Amino acid sequence: MKEVDKLISGGRILAMDEKGTLIKNGAIAIEGENIIAIGTKEEIENQYTSRDIIYAENSLVMPGLVNCHTHAPMTYFRGLADDLELTDWLNNYIFPAEARFVNKDFSYLGSLLACAEMIKSGTTTFCDMYIFEDDVARAAKSAGMRCLVGEVLFDFPSPNVKTPEDGLKYTEKLIEKWANDPLVNIIVEPHSLYTCSENLLRASKKIADRYGVRIATHYLETKFEREQLIEKHGKIPTSFLKDIGYLDERFIAFHCVWMDEEDIRMFADHGCRAVHNPESNMKLASGVAPISKMMASGVTVGLGTDGCASNNNLDMFQEMDTAAKLHKVVQLDPTVMDANTVVRMATCNGARVLGMDKLVGSLKAGMKADIIIINLNKPHLTPLYNEYSHIVYAFNGADVDTVLINGKVVMKNRKLLTIDENDILATIEVTALKIKNSLGIN
């Protein structure tokens, strides 16, 4: 019998693999960062032993969730100015607050708070775009979270860089600094087609190609954005992206609310990836992305919360519930966006969007041990007929009990083990009061 670092013993294991494997009384053997075996409890415990056994009876064991689009430091702006028109919200609240308060410490501490929230609601991997992303990476590393992060690139100055060229240099430094890190990965992230010149977009893609990393941008989030870009370029925006060499399997588009059938066909033909952010799009009244059409056409789609300023939380279980119900009511069809499909968006398909599907998103031998355990012995989770249905329509983030990332336990019995939760909450409150006072909010 072989001794391993950890055993997860018992529980219903939902592997989220190609076969849809469900093991009703299963076990997982973990050595270092990796899963080395998964099977029935009897099979695994006949082959492996460990001094560190996590008992998971009456629990669901599944891959950690993948949040494909966040602005982690914006936890500081949660609820800062809700129910406003977009330009009022940005110009009179968000941009002034960022100009006065965003710095390295802001991004680090705001990201630690985001990591605490994500871990406690079952997210183990996130993709982030914001300012001072080296400090976002430091926070994720400190919290033990897996991440794909990129500095937002604009044609105008940000609190971190003065010129587009400085932003590109900063991005290259990130790529080189974090190369081969077990948890931190870097992505190139021009903000959008309407805030970046063609030169900046082309230069961004050149860096992504040089280093073989992914590139992502906000894309067709509003109707006005689409109309503005067509007027500017004289063609549909996706044709413009094709002309500048963006359309390939390493391109990720966030939102995609106003894509039409031609956009979708081009994405499918070139293997582009998309991220659905239903709650943010609803709150900002942007519209409803044609996600079911995109997936039917073969586009891989992940799920993301967006930032706390335009969603208010980072709970991927809530995002799954919203994604499933929104499309049913819009299309007047209860069969669209079924629970299995939505769970895949938040796990294995989300990992595929980020280029991490060989590492995370499913539970198989050889994959990284990014695992969450949910206690099912609760009134709102009883009875259990279908695991996928429960995940989407019954679970919430507070149901997650234990989280492992890269083989390390980062939360056990709802207690964070890598973050001093009380300390970070108190620190955030001090700065939040200064933000409130600076904007004259009562």
C-alpha cells in the first residue's frame, strides 16, 4: 500500500470529466500538487493510505470553480454607487475614486479581500484585469489561489502607467517575472476596442504572440459600443479583429452581449473563447448575450462575475443560477442552459477558456488538486435527486466547507487558513471610509 500526502475519503465525487463521472462513495488520492488516483472509496483505500485524511461523508466533492472575469481590487467599490446610468456611475464615482485611491496597496488589499470571498464561495481559479496587477498576483499567491492576471491597457494614463508604451512594458515584465510560477499566470489585456487605438491593440497582440500567452478584452458589452465601432471602422467589429490578427484560440472576449450571427460564426471558425457575465450585464442594463447560440455554434464559453462594483459579489454559484434562469425566461424555453451545461461553464469549460483545462476544471489523475467539498446535510440541500440541479439551483457560496488548491488546504470547515480574515476586513473598512468621505457619500 502506497502512502500519499492526502486522501479525500467518502462523499459523492462529481468529476466533471468527458464521461460525466459520478462516484457515489468515492475517494481521491493526492500527492503534492496533483491528483494521482480517483475511484470508489474501496478501490482507493485498498491501494493508498495517508496520515492526512479529509472525511467527506454526506458531501459533494467537485472541481473548484473557475471565475473567468474579475476586477479583484474593486471589492473596495462594492455598493459604492448603485442603480445609476453607466456614464454617471463611471465619471462621477468610479473614475474619481480610482484616481484618488488606487495604488499598489489598494490593489493588494482589495485582491486579498476578493480572494477571501472567492475561496469561501468555492472559486479556486480566477482571471483578472485591473491596475497594479503585479500586486493582484502577489495577493493571489499569498492566498494560495490560482490566477490568470493582466494589467489593463488604455490609450490614456492609469494610476499605474503614464503611457500605452509603459503599460506594454509593465505587461512584459509581468510575463517574465511570473514565468513558470505554479499558481500565477499572465494574460495580455487591452481594455476594449473603444479605449485602445489600433496601434495599441496590434502591439498587445504582438506581445501575446511572442510569449505564447492569451489575450483578452471587453467586447461588445453595450449596443452603443457596437454602433460606435461599426461607424469608426466601417465593418462589424469582429471583422476588424480578424484584420488585425486577433481571431485565434488564444483570444478571449468578455461579455459579448451584442454579437450577431456573423460575429458568432467568425468566433467559432477561429476557435475564439468567450466569457458570460450575466449579473453584471443585467445590473448595468447592457442586455443578454446570445450564449446558447454561441455554444450551439461551437464557441467555448466560460462564466465570470465581473467586478464587485458592477455585480456586488464574487459568488459563482449565484452566477450559475442567474445564467441558467435568465436565458430560459428570455427565450421562453425551460430547456435551454440546462444545469449540466452551466456547471461545465463554471468548471471544465471555464478552464478551457483560460487555457488551463489540462490542469484544472475536472477531477482526474494527473490534474492539479483544486477541489471543493460541500456538506449536503442541510435543509435546503435535502433531498438530493440530481447533483447538477443542486449545484445550479440550490447551492450558494456559503455551503462550501473545505477548499484545496494545488494540493493545499486553504479553507477547512469554513475557516480560511491562508488569509487573516478579520485583519483584512478591518483594514478595508478604514480605506472605505476615506473613499466615502472623499465622494461626499452620507
